Amino acid sequence: MAGNRLPSILCAGADAQLLATRVSLLQSLGAPVLSAINLTEAIQRLSEQRFQLMILCHSLQQAEAAALCNAASEQNPPIFILQVAKCFGRQDDRAHIVCDALVDADPVSLTQCVREILRRVTANS
């Protein structure tokens, strides 16, 4: 990554309104953000562009989230995967999905977590 350019983010979810709100929040951090409303669109975006961070919304079906985790881990280098949890701290049926980090769905927690990830990704590039 050249200069101080922030990493690009792919935000995937099944709830259009929630996805639009989350994308707007993430864009306020200054990073380029693209969204995908379903598995097919997310896989297509992954094949067309290099992302440094993929955020998976709790609105995705479990199988969709798992498929996106697999696709992201096959990228070279692998994409950092952040799973947004609806009920953070409570047992979730997504516990077996392999991601790099889990964050609560509230905007403050999400923003803080993404800022830290972007700092790490930028420092390691």
C-alpha cells in the first residue's frame, strides 16, 4: 500500500438498511468502503478488488458468513475478517466461524475496533 492511503473495506450483510448505515459510519473514518448485500455480490467484489478488511454483519446467514470467511482466507495476503455480533458476550451459533476478531454491533465499539484494525493493517503494509 502506497503512502498513507487507508486500507479498503468490504462490508457484507443481508439487511440493506443496516448495511447502508454501517457503510456510512465506516466511510466517516476516511477509508474506502464497498458493500455487498448477499453472498454472490460479496464473492464478486472479492474477485474484482483487493480488500484489507472484510466486515461481516450478523444479518448474514451462518453459511454465508462461513463461505465469505473461507473466500477471504484464500486471498493472498489473507483479508482481515471482523464479525459483528448481535449479542456480544452471549453464546452465539456463529462461534465456529473462523474470523480474526469479533465486535459488538454498537457504533462506538465498531468504530473503535475498525480504527485499531486499520492502524495495524496500515502499519504492517
